[in-house]
Amino acid sequence: MEDENNLDAFVQFAFLHHIPEGVKVLEDAERKGRTALKRRLGNDCFDDSGQYVGNFYQVVTTRPYMRVLQAQVRLYFENGQYGKSAKTIIEMLRLCPGDNLGQRTWLGSMLLLTNRYSDALSFCQTWLDPNRPSIVPRGGAAFKAPSSTCYDTEVENKVSNFGNGAMAYNAAVAAFRVFGDGDLARQYLRIAAKINPIILTKILAKIDKPKGFNMLPRTSNGPEDAQDYLFLTQDVWMKNDVWEWANASQEARSNVIKACNNSACGAIETKVAQFKRCAACKKVVYCSQPCQRTDWSKHKPQCQQHQEVRNTIRAVCRGRTLPDSAVPTFSADFVGGGVAVTELVGFNDD
């Protein structure tokens, strides 16, 4: 670890310590890395006027330093230093607006935890805008006064179909804090509930906050994303005024109130998370065990297919042998500007 070129060793060492000591290890690594990069790339390498800021991650030399910052974001959060976590993400986005290390969805949560509601709303509005450029200056962290204007129906539908759930939920609570219980906050909550209803379900049902992040492979706006978001942000939503506001929204609740999956039943929940989910796929709910047994012959193919897809994705992401029931799976290689597609299913037989 005395070698300034081996910053990744600091990251590994930090996560082996208790969190306060790990934070100090990473702060030492950040100082060493910053000094080393100035010596290699020039004293102006961290200046906005220099040639590197804005495309930092494209320079291979900078990547260990960026990984140190990423680790800082995590440990600052877990140590309750939300302001420092937010500051570090803002710096990462300044250096690399393309967000190669995927910290963008954390920033809104950190801003809410530090009561920077206006900045949180400005940031989320930037990233929910379907007409934004592909690369946003400073990664959206050049905060400005947030807009109080609602989306029209066309834009709302686009955001509901293609938006990021964390951004929408953070925009909802930030708009509530900045502008009060008005049309804008309600619209964002309605959009958020459509994008990822799992989050609102767990909030309104007052299910205990997750104990950690979900490390499993995921699809966008799925249950894994929901767990990560709630681990970061559930405390914000459980404030009495915020929870009561969300619970009073009939439009948002309509997206999380479920009907029994047994078509012959027709029962509908009278409160959020009243019915029990299928334990295997967790995709459907039943009002009772008799309804679940009655519906099993219809639900079984869908349930098994969902499990096969999930198991295949996990095996691919973990580099493990694909299960015998693996669904058709492909990998894409974009090296050299072309696209090479390789079929992964079937290599078990080789």
C-alpha cells in the first residue's frame, strides 16, 4: 500500500476495516491518488479549464482514483456522512459526466438526506427530461432553480415508460418539500409508482428498511433496484408528513393495490400489501391459499419461465455454468465500433 500506483489495495483494505477506519483509509488514498495524477498528467488535470475534466474516465490512468471516490461514496453513506457522500458524487460527475461508475442514481438520495431539496429536484428534473442530451454538463450537478411546471400528457407517458425509478421518487419527495402538496409533487409520485411500484408498496406498508444493498443481477427498475433505493432513502419517506402525503394519493395507491391473481375470485386489496405474493416468482398475489392452489395450473408456466430467466441472468453475471433450463442468452461485444453477438446458451454441452 506504500505504492501510490496501487490504489485498489486501499479500497480492498478499507472494506476489511470497521467503517470509520475504512473512511480514513480511503481519504488517505484519495490524497495520494490526487497527488500522483497531478504529477503524471499535470497540475491542471483537476481544473475545469484543463484537458481532462469532463472525460476523466477515458484516461486509463485515472480509473483507480475514480474507484477510490466510488468507495468513498459508499462508506461515507454507511457512516452517516451524507454531505460528504453527496460532495464526492458531485466531484465524480464533474470529472466524468458520463457517470461510468454508476453513482448518478445515488445523488438525489444523498441530497434529500442533507435537506438540499431544491438541488435534488433540479438534478432529478435534468435526468427525467426525455429531451436531455446524452452527456449532461457536470452530470446534471450544475444545479439551477427547479421548474414548477408539470409535464404534459405525452411527456408524462414517456417518463413513466422510460424513466428511472429512483429519480422519479426523489423528484416526488423533493417537489413536495419545495412546492408543497401540489400538482407537480403528485405527478412525480404518480410517475414513480408506475415505474417501480415495489418501492411505494414497501413504503406505504411500512415494511422494515432493508439491511443492505441487493448484490444480485438485475433488470432496470426491478426489485433489486427497489431494495437499493429503499436502503438509501427509506428514512426520508418515513417522515410523518411525507408518508401521510404519499398514503393520501389515490392515484399513486392505484398502482400498488393488487387484485387476486385467481381470475375466478376478483378480490381486491383494501390496504397495501394485504395479499401474499407467490413465493417462487414474487410476481403475482393471492388473497388466500385456496385461490393460489386453484390458480396454480394457469400460473405455473409463467412462474417457471420467470425463475428460468432469473437463474440464467444470475449464472451469466456470476460467470457460472448455465442451468439446464437456461433461456436463450446472448452477449454483445462492441469493440472496434462493430457489434459481435455470441450465443451463450449451449456452451454447457461443449
